[in-house]
Amino acid sequence: MRRLIYLSVLGCLILLWGCGTPEDPQKHIKNLYSWDERVRLQAGNELVLMGERAVPVVIKELERSQRPQVKYICVQILGRIGNKQATPHLIPFLKSENRYIAAKTAEALGIIVDLRAAEALIEAAKDTCADLRANAVLALGKMKSPQAWEIIFKSLSDSTVKVRSKALQAVGRYRYPQVAPQVIQMVSDPSPTVRLKAVQALRWIGDKPGVVDALIKALDDSHLSVRLQAIISLQVIGNPKAIAPLEKLAARGGERDRRAANWAIEEIKKQAGRK
């Protein structure tokens, strides 16, 4: 009997010890300054896992640290936590002289999705740094800022592949049909990355004039990834006009083309049968 009581008391003590004082985030902040990359990575992950409780401490370190690499990590952590209390503290870093920090800040704000950052992100989307422009444009697309559409539209013509690609992703987030003619033209972009993002964006724009024809044209793309995304987009849109071109691809294409095309044909026919 005494042994049972002893074990019960011991168990309670262990439980209380495990549920005791929460871990101090400051310990992990110190490890962000380690020269060992693995230690820094582990510290960052631990702070992310702490969630909202770590946000004030990370904000403080972001604003006081003199080390660019620590500021960069802090921005990354705040983005991954995704708490909106970080927004006003992150916005000034869009203008950081360190372009890596500025670009990572735009990315973090895109994860947080707080409309309070929209105006600053619109300005960042005009910057000379391509990475900053790209991340700012996508962030604006994620938060669906009404006043941001003009800058997203202009970014579709950016000279940098990354910016055009992110602008197409933003278009997909908006699902804005008025931009269909420009996205249709981008199915012929010199960059396969842009072409892939264009056929994905058309999927969300839907069955507007010229969209299905552009996706059928993309079935002849030299890159498998673009062809496969075109097949998926045609399947999602479900226009029976795509069946014959898909059958041709299934007859002449490789194994992955054939399997994807046959699956899309079957799904389009099912959709037509339900109408």
C-alpha cells in the first residue's frame, strides 16, 4: 500500500515538473548568435514552435541586434510564426539597406497576410531589387489587397523571370478574369517557369475566351512540367473542346503525358455527363 502511495506521489511530482515553468525563449535567442549553423537552425525552430509566446522576444532582438544574419533569422521566424502583432515591426525592414533582409521581410509579411502592410508592400514592389519586388507582389496577391491590383498587373511585364512568375501566382490568388489576355500571351513566354505559372493561373481564371485554346497550345510545350500543368488546367476547367487534343497527346506522348491526358479525358467526360 505504501509503495502504491509512493509511486502515485512520485508520478504527480513528475507530472508537475513536466508542466512547470514554460521554457524561456531567451535561451534560444542566444543560440541565434552561434557560429554553428545547426545550432542557429535548431534555435530558430524552437522559437517557431513556441509560437505567439516567442514573438515579443524575437521582435526585440530583430530591432536591437547589430548582426544582419540574426536580423534575417528573426524576420524568418516571425514569418513562420505568422502572428499579426509582428506586422508593424516588420514593415520598416522592407526598406533595409540589406536587400536580403528586405526581401525576406516581404516574404514574411506574405505569410502573415495583414492588410496593414499593403501600402508598404506596394512601394516595395517598385524597388530595384528583383527578389524584393517578387516577394512583395506575391504577398499582395495573398492578402488580396484591393489597391494592389495595378502593381500586380504591371509586374506581369517585369524583365525578371522571378517577378513575372510571382505576379502570375498573385493573379491565381486574385482569380481576376480581366487579366486573361495578358496571361494567355505569357503561355508563350521564353521562360519555362513563367509558362508553367501561366497555365496554372489560367486554371483559376477559368473558361474565359481564349483560355482553353491557350492551354491546348501548351500541350505542345517542350517541357514536360508545363504540359502536365496544362493537362491539369484543362481537366479543372472541364471544357469538352479539350478532349480531342488530349487524345492526340495521349497517342503520341510519353508515359506521363499519356497517363495524365487519359485521366483528364475521363474526368472531363464525367463532368460533361453531370451537366
